[in-house]
Amino acid sequence: MLTFKQLEAIYWIPQLGGFEKAALKLHATPSALSKRVHELELLFDTQLFDRTQRTARLTEKGEELFLLAKKLLEHRDQVIEQFSRPEVIERRLRLGVTELTAMTWLPRLVDLIQQYYPKVVIEPDVDDSTRLSEKLLADDVDLIIAPETVADTRFAAKVVGRVESTWMCKPGLIDASRPMRIHELATHRLLTQGDKSGTGLTYARWLKSLGVQPAHTISSSNLIAIIGMTVSGLGISYLPKDCLKEMVQAGHLTVLKVTPTLPEVSYAAMYKGELRSPLLSSIVMLAQEACDFTRMFQTGRPS
């Protein structure tokens, strides 16, 4: 009879690259996993691993069973999640976020997850939107929160919030008392977030749609670096308006009056479309509750 322990063996051995690592993952011994594989081979009367290779490489039939095992184990996990009380769910959550989320409301989201799912272990991954999208496709993360610019038809996406940005520079760099058109602004050096950033992609496309070609740009995927360069007077940048208001009030930055205004950027929680996990659905709802890009390093429950 086919068992979940056998399915776990056929799934994790190739996933982790060998019997020893899979045994550690499954709290078993390599010989126990070898026995489970042998049982499967006897059950289906077919060889599942190519034993002429030094690595744990599946045969063609082994690949077929691997894919079936993946689906069956996912269904098992979904049943466990759905019929277990939230507080007893024990699993890891690989959560990918961009730098702006980490700088603002990530602490509050973590507080909420720990409140409702105290046994869920959160494994954060802070990266560019494009790289997070690639990691989600590769199953290296379970859920990402990023600008909708990186949305993929293979992802399920739920909007969690929006960010309003504005042009800023060091006080005195240019005359901030008078309004200016975007084409005039583009004659100055602009500090941009680059093509790996969802916000950077959004605003690059927006500028192109207006026929604007900046004369000189410096790109960085690091938002903190962009803020630092802007404060240093190295150029003008689009920055999140509300969460940096204290820096504006302190005189480190000044807001420019530019027309047309920058469009808002929508942020979404995204996960692989074929995964219908009750836990992930709940985390998305918590993200919608916690999302607030107006203040830095927020903690505690949303008001």
C-alpha cells in the first residue's frame, strides 16, 4: 500500500540532492529512506532512481512519480491546515518582501502572524521585485509582497495597498518654491531604482509614456542608498511621500512640485496560482490588514 512516508522520500531525496539531506529533513535515517524507495519500486515494479549515477537522479518513471508525490503531499498539507486549529499549525513560511515593506509595515505583519499562528516559523527574504518573482516561480519562497508590476499570469495576486511617491531632493539643490514640468525636471540628474525594482519599472514606463528621456540617471536597487544619495545632493529622486515626511520636516529632504504627479504604485501579495493553501490565504488577509506605507518600522496591531 502506498504511504505518505514513501511519497515524502521520493519527493525530498531529489529536491535536497541526496538521501542524507532528505533523511535530516524527514527525521529518519538514510537506510530508512532507501527502504521506502525500495518498497515503492517493488510496488510499481519499476526502477525510480538511476543507480549508475553517483547523485540521486530519478529515472523517467521516477520523475513521473515525483510530480504525483508533490501534488499528493500538497493536498495532504492543505487538508491538515484546513481542519487544524490555526494555533497548532506547524510549518515554515518563506515570505519575500521588497525593501520598502521591510522598512515600514513588515514588523506589524510579523506581529499579526505570530499572534494567530504562533507555531509558524517565518523565513523572510528581502530582495528586488524581479528577483522575488523569480524565486516564487522556482518555489524558493511561498509568498511575495511586491509591486503589481511584476505580476505573472502564473501567480494569484491580491492587492494589499498602494504607495504614493513624490520627487524629492536635498534642500537648496534646485529652487523648490516654484512648480516645474516633468520635462524640465528630467534635465537634472535623476536617481532611479533600476529595472529590477517594481517601482523602478513602473516609473521608467511612465516617463517613457510621457516622452521623457532623462539626461543623466544613476540607478540603484537599494532604496536606502537612493535616499542617502538624495540627502547627499547627488540628484533628484522619486521617494515614498508619507514615510519620509519626518526627514522632510527635519530639513534633510525637500518635496518638489512637479506636474504631472507620479502615479501610485499598487502592492500585491502573490503566490503560485495552483497553491490554494488556507494558511497562505489567511496570511494575505493579514497583510491587507497590516499594510501601511506611511510610517517607518511600525509595530503592534493596526489601529
